[in-house]
Amino acid sequence: MIKITRRTTEKSQKAIDSLQKARERHQSYNTPEVNAALREMFYGKCYLCENKQITLYQIEHLIPHRGNAELKYDWNNLFLACGHCNNTKLDKYEPIIDCTQENVEEKIAFQKKGYFGSDEELAFDMLDFEAATQNTVKLLQEVYYGSTPQKKMEATILRRLLRKELAEFKEYVREYQEAEKEEKEDFRCLIKQCLQDSSPFAAFKRWLIRDHKETYPELYAYIST
Ligand SMILES: [Zn+2]
């Protein structure tokens, strides 16, 4: 989970217009314009788990609307989520961090500890003790580990994707460290891409660099600005 800027773009304007019309006509907020704008804004990633290989996209209300039209059709309350996360959050976690307002990485440290089997563990360390941070950590725990038999299976797949992405990223850093001049530049470009907002599981990759900023100050520079 990372901070995402809710920019005003052509697509977001169209989404806001379509929401207003849908509200007036008592139609669904799930319009093609809303979907297009959310996809652009969240880079096709689920805002909670940061997975990009999604087969079931859903529109999530940050504050559960419970029938309240104001919340239901409010563009600022709509987020792009995968089915797994949307069905995990439901209306059980409130409030959680609004990632379009706050820098999530200043509130939670995303870490993968250990390397093999049972020794591997994802950790979401709280950096403040606000209710929203506490709820978000509980939600992320449930997202990445599951609570029902089906959700546990989905969470296993999610962790596998995360593990592969992180392994690849670590390999780039290792190669970068060992590479000669020109090659070094190639790996630096790859690493920079992996640290961008659009990259899957960016919070984990950035925290890996943050935790090694003394070793890689030049890579840390990509995320500290
Ligand atoms: Zn998700």
C-alpha cells in the first residue's frame, strides 16, 4: 500500500460527471468512466495488496456507504481493489488510512522477514499508533494471510506473487552492486522502475531500500524525493 495522488485528469473529470448522472438517475456508480479513471489513477493495481495480476477487479468504498448516496457516489471515496481485498475488508475495518491523503509508508514499514518456508513472514510495523494505522495493519494481515479457507488459498497465491517480485528485485540490486560501469546503469534503470508508484508491491521494495539506505544511498535517493 502506497500513497496515490488523486489527480484531476480528463478521465477523472468524466468519472465525476458520470457519478453525478448515475446518482440523479439512481443507477450504479460502477460506470465505464469510473473504471477507466480508477485504472489510470491506481496504475491497474489493487490499492490494498498492490497486486497487478488481478483477474477480478472491484470498486471499493474507503468509507463503507451502507446505502448513503453521498458516500456511494463520491469520487474521493472510490478506490480500485481486487476481489480478494474488497471481500476481506467489507465494512469491518473503519477507519483505515486514506492512501490518497496520507503517505502510508511513513505510517507502516512493509517488510518480508526470513527466507525459507515457515521462517518467512510478512511484517507490517506500525510507525504511529493512530486508530487508522492500527486498523490498516490488521486489514493487511488478513489480506496477506486470509481468515477463511478460501481466503487463505487466495492469500497463499498473493504471497507467492509478492515473493517472486521481491526476489527479482533483490536480484537486480545484487547485479547492480556487482556490475561494471555501463551495465551498472542498466540495472539502475531497472531498479528505478521497480521503485515507482506503478510497480507491483512497491511498498515492500521501497522499504527494502530504506532499510539499506547506508549501503545504497544512490538508490535511496529515488524514494526519498
Ligand atoms: Zn488486493
